[in-house]
Amino acid sequence: MPGALSVSTGVWVGVGARDEPDALSGVSHFLEHLLFKGTADRSAKSIAEAVDRVGGDMNAFTSKEVTAYYTRLPASKWQLAVELLGAVLSEPALRNDDVEIEREVILEELGMDEDAHDDKAMTVLAQSLFPDHPLGRETAGERATVEAITPDDVRSFFNQWYRPSNMVVAFAGAVDHEEAVAEVQRQFTSSSVGQAPVRHAPTNPARSLAVVRRKSEQAHLVVGLPGLSRDAGEREAIDIASYVLGGGPSSRLFDEVREKRGLAYSIYAGHASYSDTGALTVYAGTSPAHLGEVLGLVSREIDTMAANGITNDELDIARGYLAGSYVLGLEDSASRMSRLAGHVLARGRVRPVDEQIARYEAVTSADVAAVCRQVLGAKRSLTVVGPVTKAAVRKLIA
């Protein structure tokens, strides 16, 4: 991106929450926090000051299958990103004292998430969709496991998975490819090749209902259905179906539940894909008095699309939205860097933009109807968090 004024640099590591032993649930997220604590000769404060001194950003995230570390710096300072990321990802200090400090930070984070009722609903739904499987666990872990993780556990996890064969370094912005490669070779010092984690798809049947009684102004409901894997041939079709169901202001649920009836402020649908499975979810927050009506409207739209698919006009709008938003999302260096890293880590290649747009444009109404029958016609899981009981919810859906 020669006209950009920034360079975004990221290191994507192919390990996440689903790759942890049960007893170490949350260790990926724990390690993500600890790497920015520095190296033997760099403190956390010195790293933060180096980035702040040039007006940049440095951050990280942990997901079910990936842990990512990234920066966005002025183009003239791009080498600093490689220097810092190379240091913390090659030789992190992982000091015992830092583990204890960050443990408290993560426990506070878990408490914060527990207080967010919509997040809690999503967490409980994952447990229902993927029972007794790592995909059903909270990414940050449970309080008991976070309290039990030792410094040696963290160091062992790092040594096992943070190896070159399981990492992708990506750049986007005003940077030369050959110079970037040379800088990575200088700054990343690990010589152990390593291997990627072996994953197993969920096999246990999903649970149909979970209710968490909480004192709150709203009832937070999430409907979940088993979705499609990342490389499924119908991925674009399910993306279109998800958008029509609840992906934006012109979607069926937004129009019916919010615009026509005023029963919710936030209502949406989305599809998440993993290497071997996926999940389609519908979320709505509504007053307890309207819970039954909203549940009925959500169920009705899911049933209708499972039986009849979508209209040609809905297909045209959804294809246009997905293709257009995909292109618009690539205007900044951070988005482009994330796309490069994610594609190479997941597929070993970068799918050209034109190819992705062509995949959206190739989807037909028949394709969407077939995937609606498959996904929306499957057995559903329902989670409700709020001032309601399980018995009361059972009566609403009976």
C-alpha cells in the first residue's frame, strides 16, 4: 500500500482456546497478556513507551483457534514493530512475579465479562452447542483454572506452540516485501520448527435449553444452530442467509422486531466458522415481558427461511452488502494485514479479493435455500440470561 502513511505488522499464532488441556483452560489468553510484560532486558513500560513515542498502537487478542499480536505504526517506524514483536515472541521473560500480577488482571477481566449479561448469554450458548468440547469453553478460561495455572504451565505452553511452523508474520502498508523478510529474519530468533495442534471436531449432541437467572433490566436471549466450517463450499451461502436473517438494518429480524414492533434495541444474527465446524447465532435483548413475543418472532423467521429460503431481492441486497463491505474493509493497513495473516494461517494461501467477490456473486437462491434447510432446519439451542426462570422459559417455547 505505497500511498499509506502507516504499516500494520502482525504475528498470528495458530493456537487458541480450543487447543488447551481442560486443566489449563485460559492459558492461551494468559500467555497473550504475559508476552507484553517484556523480555529479560525490556520491561512492559519500556515497550509501551517505545510505541507511544511514535504515536502507534500495539495490542493482541485470543480466539478459539488463533492468538494474534499486532502493531500499527507510522510507515517510517515500521522496523520498530518487528523489533518489539520479534523480542516478545522469541524470548519473553515470563517472570513468576508477572504471572501473579497478570493472574489478578485476568480474574478482574473474567468478573467484568460475568457482569455483561449479553456476553454471558453467548458463553452459555457455546457450552450448549459444544458440550464437553474445548469450543464450548470460555476463551479466557474459568476462575478455577486461571487461579491454578502456574508459571511453568505458561512457559511449557509457549515452548510447545510458539514455533515458526505455527506462526505467520504479515505486513500491510508502505513497506517493501524483501526488506520486511530480512527484518523478520534478523529479529525473530527461534530455530525450533515445532508443529501445529491436532484438533478434533465436536461429536456430542447440543443441549436445547439453558437459563441463567440474573437481576437485570432485560432478558438476553440467544438462539444457536450448528453451522459450517471455514472451508465448507457453502460458506458464502450461509453468510448470505445469516445477513438476510439478521445481519443489518434491512434484515428480516431487525425490520420485524425493532423497526415494526419496537421490541428490542439490539438484535442481530451472525455465523462463526472454525476449522471443522461452525455456529449460527441470533441474539436479542428485550424486556422480560416481551421475551415470549420476541422468541416467537425469531423462531418464525428461522422456520420460514428453513422452509422457503430467501427472495431474489434479498439475495441481491445481501450479495451486494457482503461484497461491498469486504472491499471497504480493506482500505486501512490493519484490515489488510489481518486478512493476509488469517488466510495464510488457515489455508496456506491468500485468496485474491476478486476471487472472494466472485464467490459471493456466484451464490444463487437455490444455494441459499439448500443451506437454509441444512442449517436453519437443524435442532436449535436456546440460552436466556435475565430475570426469568427455566420453567417460565419452557412455558414460552412449549
